[in-house]
Amino acid sequence: MDQKYHIQNSDKIPSPALVVYLELVQQNIERAITTVDGDVSKLRPHAKTHKTAQIIEMEREAGILKHKCATLREAEMLAEVGIEDILIAYQMVGPNISRFVSLQQKYPNADFKVIVDHLDAVTALAEAAIAQGLKVKVMLDLDVGMHRTGVPVGKAAVKIYESIDQSNGLQVWGLHVYDGHIHDEDILARRTACNQSLAQVEQMQDMLSAKGLSIPLVVMGGTPTFPIYAETPGVEASPGTFVFHDYGYATHYPDLGFTPAALLLSRVISIPTSSRITLDLGHKAIAADPDGARGTILNIENAEVDKQHEEHWAANIPADTPVHIGQEVYVCPTHICPSVALHPFYYVIDADGYCRDTWEVAARNRQVT
């Protein structure tokens, strides 16, 4: 195992535990700034990965002043620490509309933006804003190929955008585009896919401009496509996973240049056979997502993770591998974002390899305070 992950006082950390290496987080933040050639105005990182106020503070100290999030609690966390430019990349429906309005009233200095992809959502949001005498900035969620949310380029998209512009209580504020369908490992193939998305955005911009509609902001992408949008004029890039990174992205996208900065510390709790061990790292402590191996063991050579249950995870090891009960096992998760959400706090590891503090995963719960 790379010695940068060794924890000097690991005997003070019960397992399973989420551990975060601050020096590596700082390096990842610096790498993101380097990717935009130092122009932090192009950066709108997604808070959904870390959900932590202290990480926001680290990003702010590096000059990053605007953020994106998915939940109202994440938005509140951002506002609580003084972030003023906040994009909630999630359509408000049902009771969340009134919850959002209350949040905007509670933090009048925060410049909130939300997204929509349906006329009904526009109408409901406008009615709530008018009732409270508010003006809400709204972006159109554009579907460029993922088919999860958003509306494709076309007349229906223009109609929704026009309805935002014409609605009292709302202010039209541009386009939001998430391209989570782009998984090309080869950077040239990824760039080609991004260019196809950009062509759709340009087409949409032309259609809106022809109607005399303004497009103040375009926010695009996630971590895999970050390098392409980082160099695209007129686009804010919104990577999220980069701050902690993980085994999945490190394996598939080595060109990104980020380093996994969060691991799961586990221990051997059973040795059922000479070639099999069981860890105290069930799927209640590491994300059961994506399909396949949910993480990789860093400090036992040729270990292969196998059957996993709520509180147990079996692994097969070479028969001659020396192991003992209570042995520490460091696991790099395949997908860090949902893994973080399983922990109420994490153990912070400093540059000297010591754990001296814990940080709350403040936006882990959805309830707005």
C-alpha cells in the first residue's frame, strides 16, 4: 500500500470508518484549479460528494466561490458557511417548493438558482414565489443524451424557457446540462462526445437568441468531462467527485490527474479458511453501487473481494498470505459519493498521517434545519 495512506494512530479509530486525507484533498482542489488554468470563475463544484462545511471552506480559501448541489440540505449548508452563489441542480416539486422558498427567505444574501424541465414545475414555482413576493432565478435543465432528467433541444424546450421568462416571480437564468451518460475512457472519444453535447447547447442557444431570450449562464458536466468543459468558453464546469476521487474514476479516467483522498478503514473479524477473510465492512458502510466490486483492498496483495452483507464483506486471498484477527484493511471505494452519505462523520487525517479530528457530514440528512 502506498505509504501516503498509512495512519500513524489508527488504533484510535474504530472500524468500519470513513477516513479523509486532507493533504490529498488540497492537492485535488489545486488540480481542479490548474485544469481551468487558474480561472476559478469557471468552477462550480458539486457539493454532493463531500456534503461537508469544512471542505467548502477549503475550496473558498482556494478562491472557489460558487457551488452546485442536489438537495435543499446541501444548499442550506452552503448558505450557512456564507456561499452566496448556489445552484440547486434538482427540480423542486411537491413540498420541496415551499421548503425552497423558505430557504430563500432565510438566507436573503444567497443567490439561489434552481432548474426545471416541465411547464407544471414552472407554474408551481412561480405561484409560490409570487405568494411570498420573491424573484427566483430558474435554469432550464437540458437533456443532451442521458435521458434521466431534462428536456431535449427543440420547440418544447423553447416553450418552457419562454414560460420562465414570462412568469411573474421567476427570472430566466440559462441552461443546466448534465452528461452522466458519457463514460468514454479514452480522452479523445470523451472529447468527441462532449462536442456533441456542446453542439446541442449551441443549437439551443441559437433558438433562444432568435426569440430574443437571454442566456446568462451555462453549467455543464461532471468530473469525467470536466477537462473538456474547463477549456470551453462561456461554460461553467461542475465536477463533484474530484474532491475525494475514488477507485472507479481513478481506474477509468487516469487522465484527470486526481488522487483518491478518502478510504474506508476496516478490520479482519474472521478467518473462515486459509484463503478467505471477512471484514467488518458491509454494504451499510460502503456504497452498494455500482454493480461489481464496490471497492479494492489496498494493503493485502492479490486480495479479491467476494460476498458482501450488511455488516460483513468476505475476501479471497492467496493461501500463504499472513493475516490475523483485528488486522487493519484499507479499502478504496469504487464510488465515493454514496459511500460518504452512509457516514455521519469522517476521521480527518493530517499531513503527518495522524487523525486529530472528525468532521461532520453535515448535509447527509435531507431535513432542512
